[in-house]
Amino acid sequence: MQKLCILGSTGSIGKSTLDVIRLHPEKFDVVSLSAHSSVDLMLAQCIEFRPKTVVMVSIEHANVLASKLLAASINDINVTSGTCALETIAQDIGTDTVMAAIVGASGLLPTLAAVKAGKKVLLANKEALVTSGAIFIDAVKQSGAQLLPIDSEHNAIFQCLPLNAQQQPGYCDLADNGVSKILLTGSGGPFRTWDNQALEHVTPAQACAHPNWDMGRKISVDSATMMNKGLEFIEAKWLFNVDPEDIQVVLHPQSTIHSMVQYKDGSVIAQMGNPDMRTPIAHALSFPQRIESGVAPFDFFTAKSFEFQDVDYIKYPNLKLAIDACKSGQGACTALNAANEVAVDAFLNEKIKFTDIAKINETSVNKFVSEKVTSIEDVVALDRNVRIFAQSLVSESEH
Ligand code: NDP
Ligand code: MG
């Protein structure tokens, strides 16, 4: 039995992970779960999966959960709270595998704790890698942790790579293994066919209605601005140890191909299927074996079309910002991620316009681009400073 910790079990990825696990009770044992404050869903997950430990980051919500568990006559689950408790469950000796599915840079320290403890780490939390880059990958190398990508594009790329590269994510030389390019696909989000002027008036509900994927609110907005593809560009650089010049973004509105790898002999290997996160989750949970995920098989005869387009960087300034940040260095990437989290939150709370997100991100990156980031303490300090700055920009642009 694989012993699992799921960080962010009440989120979109967390729930899909439990959906896959539910199909294979003989293979997986849920040892620990975490959430921020979703008490009722966590209560239901506790009743069904009986973890040993649960972390609710918010202490008030931890107390409410503890009393609801007692009322349900469940007294063998240890309920803890606070961010340090996340690190404790992530590195616990009784856990083999950690699903890193907290949203945003809040997932960095617990994910890194799992890496340092040498766990099998299933990485959904792309912001953790974007914000710490080489520091994260060096920790993987040092501990020998097994890193498996959950992001559908990176999981697809991983599946298309030669075995040699799969065994050493982050530090295999892909050119030595015949790879010439990583082709990162993206749907273009809900506004691909909109007039650029109309983007000024986008509402949070419109931005969260992704045409192909059902996801948490933050990543849905990132998909609409294509910052998500930008974060994925940076994520790909680190996960696959490639230069930005060797990654190409390809718009593919149907999201059937989840990404591709081009080889120097002209071959292109693509991974495809229905857009459902249970496929990459099942792949990573069982790697190198294959298990059922609950996803319907892809039907080529009902697929309407199969299109590919170049990217319009005027429509998607955030993607351009992220590619430039990737080329500039860690200070720019950490700053961009922090500013974006603040801006997206402000947009979701209707404090700023959709188009203000890119402006806040750009001003923040320009201010912090030359900051040196060589330790995790540097990451945490820069992340904090950028958030304060970006928050001041939000206040200036509030409407
Ligand atoms: P959700 O918003 O749906 O879920 C986030 C999870 O993290 C919830 O369990 C939430 O708890 C918890 N959480 C929120 N804030 C904090 C915090 N400050 N500290 C600790 N825990 C917190 O996000 P998604 O599942 O959509 O995304 C999770 C990660 O996976 C992101 O990094 C995203 O980029 C990545 N990803 C997601 C995909 C998807 O299809 N959803 C696809 C590819 C990558 P609570 O419920 O209590 O708020
Ligand atoms: Mg993705």
C-alpha cells in the first residue's frame, strides 16, 4: 500500500486525487490531508478516508472540525493547525507519497519539506517551483526525492520523454537524449476569440468559466490571462532542465493534445486524451505502472477539430512577461508569481479590472527584477516585499 499525504485535499486537484484513490482502495492508504478552511468537505473526507492526521491551516476551522469529528463519534483523527503542521505531515516518516496541491506560494515550504525528506512528490503546485527554481531542483537532487509532474502539460511531456529523462527530472541533459524542443500546448482560455478591447470588462465569473478544464479559481483566472502558460513555461524550464529557447508555446484550443516533445530526427511525440486531471494524477500515482483513472477513453470520431495557432502576445501580455522573467532570472520569476497572486485575488474580489492584472505584474517585476535569490529565505523575503508593493498598486487602481 502506498501511504499518501494530500496537501490541499479540498481543492480541485485534491478532490480528483481522492476520486482516483477511491477506485483503488487496495493500493492507496490516505495517511494525512490538509485544507485551509473548508471544514465540511474535510469532515466528509475524514469520514470516508479515515486519515491519521488532518491539518486545517486556520486554527478556528481546525477547532470546528475537531468538534464535528467528535460529534460524529470519530476520535482517532489528530486535527492540527498552522503552516508548520503542513511541513510536519509532508515529511512524516509514515508517508511515502505527497500530493502537493495547495494553491500558490503557500505550498512552497510544505512541498519543499516533502522533497527534503526524499518523498515521492506529485507536483501540482507549480507556484512552488516557479518561485524557488534552482533551489527546489537542487533539493530534489540532494535528497533523491522522486518528482512527478501533475500539471497536465508537464505530465504529458514527461510521458513523451525517454526513460533516461524520466528517471532524472530536473537534471537530465535532454539534448544528449535526442530532444530538440518542448512543445507546450495551451487552449488560449475563454477569451481567445474576444476582441482585445472587450477584455477591460471581463468579470470573475467569465474568467473562471474555462472552456475545457474545471479548476480552482486562481488557476482559472491564470488560464484566462495565460499567466498559467507563463508559469508553466518557467515550470518546464526547471522540471526538464531546458533553456527558454527550447520551449515553444503552441495554442491548441481543443486541449486534446496535452503537450509534445520534438526530437532531432524530426519525430514529434504527443500525449493526448480527454481534458481531465484524473489522467495525470493516476499516471503519477502509479508510475511506472498504469491504473484506471475513471476518465472515459478518447473518441476520435466525436472530436470536432484539431487546431493549432501561434500566440498573440498583445492579447496575452502576462505570457510575454513570464517568458521574459524566465530569461531574466529567479528574482523576476519570484516577483512575478507574488505580484500575480495579489493581482488575481484583487480581481476575483472585484477590486481591479482583468486588464489591471498584467499592469500590476509588469510594474512589480520591473521593480524587483534584479533582486538576488539564492536561498529559501531570500525567496520568502522577496515574496513578502513584492506582495506589499503589489497591494499598494491594487489600492491605486481600485475602482
Ligand atoms: P483550489 O483552489 O481548488 O484548491 C486549493 C487547495 O489549497 C484547497 O485545499 C485549499 O483549502 C488549500 N489552500 C488554499 N489556500 C491555502 C493556504 N494559504 N495554505 C494552505 N492551504 C491552502 O486549487 P486547485 O486544486 O485548482 O490548484 C491547486 C494547485 O494545482 C495550484 O498550484 C494549481 O496551479 C495546480 N494545478 C491545478 C490544476 C487544476 O486542474 N485544478 C491543473 C494543473 C495544476 P480550502 O478548500 O480550505 O480553501
Ligand atoms: Mg496545466
